[in-house]
Amino acid sequence: MKHFSNKWISSKQARKQRKYRYNAPLHLRHKLISANVNKELRSKYGRSIPLRKGDKVKVMRGKLRGKEGKVDKINLKKLRVSIEGIQKQKKDGTKVNLYFNPSKLQIKELNLEDKERVKAIEKSREIIKQGEKKNPENKKFSGSLNSGGIKDVPEKK
């Protein structure tokens, strides 16, 4: 039975997390195809962005590490991405596109032709700026190192 629930995402169980991914609707599947952004673009756009056709990406893992190309196809059903120019030759000589997990890719250049995408990026920038205003020092924890009930013990002489 295909039934979708947001409660699965908070589970520690791998089977429920898989079920969340397999049964997710399209608007959430698009977010699951997010890739890491390189250091130059990270200050502008944030840490990761959903991939779109036309983005320039670099393969970060596997045998093809270091290869670059434009995103050719995005398969939302299998949550995989095809890159132009990266193909495999079969025994009979035909060439077949290779599909990559988006977590193994890094975005080098964004395709900003789509106006909706530009709006979404600007909206995420505003959210990031609001987060910086709330926590200007960007501390990971509040309080001192001794806040967990650990007392200073005097040294023995």
C-alpha cells in the first residue's frame, strides 16, 4: 500500500526512512535530489540546492571522480541524475548514460534561466539571513563546557 506520512522521516529505522523516500510525493522528491554546492557558491546560495537540468556538476565519488558535465536528465522515480558526456559502452557497442546519486555530486555552476528557481534561491537566502540575525555568533551550543554538571576538581600535589 502506498501511503505517505511525514512521521517516517523522524524515525531512526532504516526501513521507515526508505519507505519515506520511496513513497514521497513529487514536490518532496525534488528536494531529495539536492547536491552539495562548491565553496565559491556556498556563501551565495547555501550548502545544498536541488539539482535542475543544465546545472554544471562534478563527480566527487567513485571511478569517475573528478569528471565534470551538465545535468542531462533527472529521474525522480529512482532519485538519480544523468550527466552529459559520461556514458558507458556496452558489449554490443551502444553507449548508455550512467546515473549518479546526487549526494555524490557537487554543483559547480547553476542554471539560473528558470525564474521560479531564482525566486526559491532568494527565499532560502532570506531564511539564512534570519537565522544569522537570531544567532549572530553561530555557536553550536549555548552554555559553557561545564554546564553538564561537571565540577572543577582541584589538582593533587
